Amino acid sequence: MIKKKLLLFLMPGLILSGCRTDETLCQAADCLAPVVTLKIKLVDKVNNTNLLNKNTSFNLTDLTINSTAYSTSLALKIDSTELNNRYVTILSSGTETFTLNYKNYPSDVIDIRSRLVKSGCCKILDVQSILLNGKPVCPKCTAVEVIEIRK
């Protein structure tokens, strides 16, 4: 109740000073760093099974991912938040290229193109395109994309 009275008291001052209320509220907004989440799913192309499942011989040392934004390999972890799917999740903070190396298979290249756009008080990443080895992954990409790589 006190907050409402305080806001009613301050509102005329904000309006008369030429400051818009939404601009004032945006200054107090706690914006998170905009990222795009890529969920990498490695699939055996012969028997169509997820190579990251618990019952496979996969080790994190079998996979390296390098980014044009960093000079070293990314730290990898298995995302097992879904019951029937396991992924390697990586975050992209903008336009960059990832090179994935799995065991002795040929490298795979993921190109992500995005731009910052204003969404309410904060900025978000608008994904323009995601390419896997030069081919589009998604017709209308979102901030969370599953990329299936067949080995």
C-alpha cells in the first residue's frame, strides 16, 4: 500500500519532467546477458541411437568444441534434463562459428548468425540463421535449438 501511494506521489513529477515511466522502470531492470542455447545431439547414423546415452561408450574426452569467440576448447557437460534425450549444451553470445570434433570422424562446423534487438527493457539475440556444415538447421530459428549431428 505504501508503494502505491509513493508511486502516485511520484507519477506527476515524472510526467512533468518529461521522463516516461517505462524508461524509468527500464533503468531498474535486471537484464541478463543475451545468449542462444544450442543443444547438440550426436546420433549414430546406422542404428539411429543417441551416442550420448548412458549405455554407450561415449566419454567427454571423445568430443571437442572450439569457438571463433574463444581461443581454447569449450568446457563440455552432458545435459540430461530430459528423460529420453541427452545433449551437449553450448551457449552462444552472438555471431560465431563452432567446430566439433568427435573421435576420428570428420569435423562438423556450426555457423550461427544473430543480432541484438530490443525486447521490452532488455536486449535479446535474434537468431538470423544456424548452419550445420553449410546447410540450414532451422527455417525459423529460436533462442534454443536442437542440432542433430549424425555420425
